[in-house]
Amino acid sequence: MTDRPGTIAGLRTAALRTARWCAVASLFVVPINKPATNVALGLCILLSVIGIDSWTRWRNAWRHPFVRGALVWWGVLMLSALHTWYLTAQLPLKGSFVWACWYPLALGSVLDDDRWRQRALIAFGAAMAMVLLLSCGMAANLIPQRALVQAQAHMRDTVFKEYTQQGLATLIFGSMALATALTARSRHARLALGAMAGLALLNVCFMLQSRTTYLTLLPVAAYWTWRLLFRRWPAWKAFLSMGALGLAIAAGLWAIPLVRDRLVRSVQHEIDLYEHQHVATSSGIRLELWKRTLPMVASAPLFGHGLHQWFPLYRHSIQDMADQRGFLMGHPHQEMLLILAEQGIAGLMVYLLLLGALARYIARLEPPQRDIYVCVLLVYLVAGMANCLWADFTHRHTFILLFSCLPLVAQEMVNPKALDGSPHARKKFRGRDGNLRYVPESGTG
């Protein structure tokens, strides 16, 4: 006679392990394929629920600061959705991106120790290394270009995504490679990772040529300059040295016709076409979007117009425009403008407070995680100045899944009363097996 409880426990244990690998797979496929990302996440959530110790794992995941922050933002978006329902009698939640705020909790329930989080980051890095090598092969004419390049030139040298999506992910991958190289023990590993970081920089600058990625590269490069050269210098000396180096690099880039034309002349040409002929150029569309969004913000400054209300308001505002189709976009290409229009000043303040708390948490991490996540946060903030990353599936899922792999801070003080009744102060730390352990604070006996 079979041991039925033992069989069920074995199946639930297998379900948990499969859920963990599905979470890892979601990081691998997020820069590659949208349906595969959804499948991996769906399986991860389902198997996590039926896996062993599900209640304990989900409760522990809730304690992670980033998980709580994501759910706070979900609460803001839900209130904004109710605001829309009050104004329009429609609840805009079908297919909405607000449910992505639950992914950190779901992934945290299976990526519950540093080993699994590291595997997930390695999976993302492996996928991006493959994309990077294929992209460079395209640029060197060793691999055929995608068929749609004939109609869409901005898809040149891209593998699965468009040039901004691939460019931002490549910039993150380059930062991951460089951060890992600084802590690698093997000389060969340091050289290989450094070479991948350099190749990622070349791919971003000279192959993809995404202007949003160029813009994002500046603060990331400034961070790495400080990190590698000036971190131990006095603040004033580091500031002056970085300024001088920045001017030198800017002058060098200005001397490269490809970069100069892409950054300055093309933008100026697009703005001239927009202003004088009302042509729907990339820069002209952004100017039109921002110009039309400001009155929306002014008409409902405190709480905004409600979730998913920017698009119908914008579409109504351009209904008499001659080239309406060319300027019709799904979002204003500026993250904070979208929040101001839909959630108002109140929503923006919560958003900024959450970003500040995230930055403070990242600052407490140890290398290489701290360097990796500083760069991920910089990419998100700066790219959001010219795009709405949260409204785009690839951008949204890339950032939310990467941040879901944030490790727990190595040490923090614990309330002595929460332990075994000992009067001595104690610290908690996470061991190699991912479990929390407690030790007396030094000097307390």
C-alpha cells in the first residue's frame, strides 16, 4: 500500500522546484519573447501555490521591502482605477499592467534564497549575452538582418526586440558584467566579463544607435567612472575630476560623426520638420505629446484623471489635427507626466517616495549586487524621461523581474524581544543555505 501523504508531499516538493526553475526561465526569456515570459510567470505562480510550504513562503516573501513597495504602488493604481470607474462607470483592469505589481511577491515565494536569485540573474545575463553576440554578428554581416529591417531601419542589428528595448537591456547587461568582473576571483573570468562589458558598450554606441539609450548611458557611465576611479577621493576632488573627464569624453564623442549626427543633428532636423511642416518625427511626436499632456495635468492636478484615462483624453485633443494618425500614441513617452495625468500629484509623491526608499535599500547592498542595481535603477529613471517604461510590456517586465531578484540586506538589527528572550542585542544574517541565523552583537557577550 502506497504512502499517500508521502506521495503528495513529494509531488508538492517537485512542484516547488519546478516553480523555481520557471522563475529562472522568466528572467531568461524576458528579453526574448513576450508569450514565453507570460507562460513562465503563469507556471511559476501556479506551481508556487500548490508547492510545499506555500503559505510560509508567500508570507516570508511579503516581508521583502521591494515586495511591499510594489504592492503599495498596486494599491495606488487600484485607487486610480476606482477613480476611473467613478468618472466613467468603467473599471479599467482587464489586461491592465497593474497586476505586474504582484510578480515580486510571486517570484519571492520561490526565489527565496540568494542561490536562486543568483541563478535568475545569471539566466538574464545568459540571454543577453546571446542577444549581444548575435547583434554584433549582424553588424559584422556574419548573420543576416531581420526581414523587417527593409521597412523599419531602426530594427537594424536587433535580434528579438526593437532598438530601445534591446539597447536598455544591453546597457543593464554590460553593467552586470562589469560589476561581476570587479568581484571575480579568476583572472580569466575578469577578462571575459570585462570584454563582454566593452562589447555591450560598442553595441549600444555604434550598432543600435538608440537615442534613449544614449541618454541613459551618460549617468551610467558617470557612475562607473566614479566607482572605478574616484570613489576613494575627497568629494570636491572627485567632482572636479569627473567633470573634467566628462567634458573630455563629450568632446571625443562630438568628434565622432555618427554619434554627433544621431544625438544632435537628427534631433534638430526632426524638430524643424515638426515646427515648420508639422511632420510626425520622433522628436516632434514627443513635443506634441508633452504639450497636450500639460493641460490634462493642470485640469486635475491633485488626483489626476484616473487609470488609463490619458489615451482617450489625448485622442480627443487631437481629433481635429490634420495628421492625427501620425501623432496617435498610447502614452506620453514620459513616465512622470503619465503619472501626473492619471494619478496626479498625490500619486507622483508616492511614486517618488517609493523610488527613494528603493535607492536607499540598494545603497545597503554589498558588491556586486549594489553596483548592478544602482545601474538598473539609473537606467529606469533616466530612460523614463523619454519613454513610459511601465506602459511597455518588455520594459515593464524586464525591470520588475530584475528588481524581484533583489537580495535581502546581509545584516540588520533585530528587536531582542522578538528572539528567545535574551537581553543582549543581536544581529541576523542570511547564511549560504538562504536561512536566517542570529548571532550576538559584538561586545554583548
